[in-house]
Amino acid sequence: MCQHKVLSHNHNGYIIRCIECGHFQIGFGTTVISFTPDQFVRFKKCAELQYILLKKDKSIPLRKDIDLPTFSENVQLMLNYAELIKLWNLIEEASVILQLEKLLEPNEN
């Protein structure tokens, strides 16, 4: 059974990581998705790219037309820009926690 560490949490969702196997779980809206560490990194890059590209466009509609792959053949997230910002905030907070953990790891020298 996995023991999870909360990396990011707010009223929009959460990101947790299993302490034992390293898998991530993102809960956002009504969806919960699990990722391997590599999949999480790729998902983060996809979300970041969409966020950066769309941040510059001031005429963004509220249509759900932002497609983020989940690495599951039959599941994709469809978001509007406001939802993407909320998801990106969770991902960014979790990423900062992960970077801090890496910096604080004991040096193996």
C-alpha cells in the first residue's frame, strides 16, 4: 500500500507522490490521474508549453479547447484557459517542493 506525500493542494485539486514507488497522482476537478515519474515530467512540460503559449494570447475564450495528454490511450484532459491556470499553479507548486527536496538530499560524496 502506498504512502503519499502531499506536494500541492488547494480547493482546485492536489498533487501527491508515493514515498515508496515515486508515482504521482493529480486530482483536479472531477478527475484523478496517476503518472510514473517520467510521465509526470512530460505532463508538466505539456502543461507548461500550453500555459506559456496561451498566456500571450489576450483573446482567449472560455471554451474547453486546451487538450492535455495523460499518457493513457483513452483519457485526455480538456480544459479552458482559466482551468489551465489553476492546474498549472498546482503543478508549479509541486515542482518547487520537488526541487527543494532534491537540494536537501544528503550528498553521496
